[in-house]
Amino acid sequence: MTISALGYLGIRTGRLSDWADFSTNLLGMQPVDKGGSMRAFRMDDRKQRLILGESDGEGLDFMGWEVADPYSLDQLADRLENHGVAVTLAPAALADQRHVARLIWFLDPDGNRVELFCGPETASAPFTPGRPISGFRTGAMGMGHAVLHSGNVESLLTFYRDLLGFQVTDYGLTPYPLYFFHVNARHHSFALVGSGRKGLHHFMIETTALDDVGQGYDLAMLEAGRVAYTLGRHANDPIISFYATSPSGFFVEYGWGSPAIDPNGWTAFETTEGPSLWGHDRLHLAEDSPTRRRLKDMALETGRRGRRAPDPVCHLLDGVIGRE
Ligand code: FE
């Protein structure tokens, strides 16, 4: 009855046309006709992955997590209700709007709307990217990852890990708690940042070629204020990515090259090094910001220690050689 992937994300925004331009021309998603106050975008054979709803505010509207079948959905609903969570079975009209067979929803302890679904619809026409990228790494790994702010990490940890069954991949405790969770072979499909705020910190989508990220970076650098974190490599994924400021203000991480993990043979561990092996300079913070300086110093220290991630190309070759 486990959750298997991040299926889709919903964003509420008063900036639909800016989002349409950003999603299509920078991220390379494919807009699909939705009409009215909604916009939807494809990343693969699914009918939609990113859904925008017109609103006065900006931020996360809902996360859509995938389960295998209606039986698993009912079992999860029972478990949530037994722990006092109010679960709503969505009417058929909403399931149709999400292009899924069956849908339940509820709120997490911070009030974020969580949807669980089964039976996603696939499109008959092939995915056509909004700019000429190679495509997105999705499939069994899902859409990517979502990272939430919280001032209430302990409650959310209990909720997502113990009730929904997310597995902790690794975590840091200082200067604030940071938890990464997997639900499949993606290093993390979900994370919590104990920043004291609420809502979406960023979501991540992964391309199938490094050049898609590099060419996206060139485009993002043409726009004043678009790049929030420079190109860099995370220590734990270890993905090569940059972060763009979305029209809603939160970030979108655009990356490539994260090796798959073995979700069944994994033991969670605490990390003490900085978040990045190199790069990821926080351009959205002032030059003299103590946070920006501290994170830059941590990356430089990681470099001084000669810490490297496995080369993704070698990693892929190892997989091919291992199969022969
Ligand atoms: Fe990320």
C-alpha cells in the first residue's frame, strides 16, 4: 500500500501567463489545453504533471502522490483516518480534472494539501518539449521532488514517515533540520526544510541530458534575477543543477545526473557537510548575507577536502557493464 512516486504538482498563482512562459520556454515542458483559469503541462507520456490554478496568492496548491491501485488507496485512507486525519474521497469530476482514476485528499499538519491517486491517464500523442530538450527523467521515479518549508518538522516527519510511509534517505540537524525522503529509486522525492516558514521551498525536475540543464542555464542567465542558485552539484543526490526563481517566488531546481539508489537496501544517516560539493551560490541573497557566505564557505571546504561524487557517466557505464 506504499506511495510509489510524486505524480503531479499543483501551483496557485496570479501570474498564469508568466508561468506559461517560464514552464514552456525555460523548463521545456509542453503546455496542454485546459481552458478557463487553469493551465497544465506535460513532461512525458502522462496527460499532465504541472497544474496551475489562477488565484490571488502564490504557492503550493497540492502535491499528487501515486499509489499502485484502489486497494492501496483505501488502505492508506483507513490508516490516516485511524490516526485522526480527515480524508476526503474526491468526486469523479475532480479525478477527471486530475486525469486519474481515483483520488483522495487530506491536509498535512502544516495545512499543505496532499492528494493520493491511482490510475493516471497517459496521452496518445508523444511528448513534445517546449524547447528542444532531450526530455525528463520520470517513469518509476516520478515527476521529480518537492521540498517544503516548515516550522514544525517533528510533526511533519511523523506524518510523512510514519503515516504515509516515506523512507528517510539522509538528514542534517544543524543549523536547522533538513530531512530527505525516498519513495522509489530517486534519492529523494520529498524533503523538509526546518526554516520556520510554510509552503513550497522548491520543486525539482530532472532532464535526461546535461546539455539541457546547461542550455537552460544560459537562458536563465539572460533574465535579471531569474537564477536563484548558480550551477552546482549537491552533496547527497548528487545532482548537477541550478535553481530558477519561479513567477510565484519559490524556486524550481533544474538538474541532471542523479544516480538511482536501492530503496530496499538503504539505511538513513546523518550528514554534516554542506549541501553542495561546488557552486549553488545563492544569488537571491545579498552578497554580504551570512547564510550565503556560510554556504559558500562550506562548499569551498568540501573542495579543499577533495570530496567528489561518482561520475554519472561512469555510473551509467557500470550499470551497462554489470548487465553483460
Ligand atoms: Fe532539490
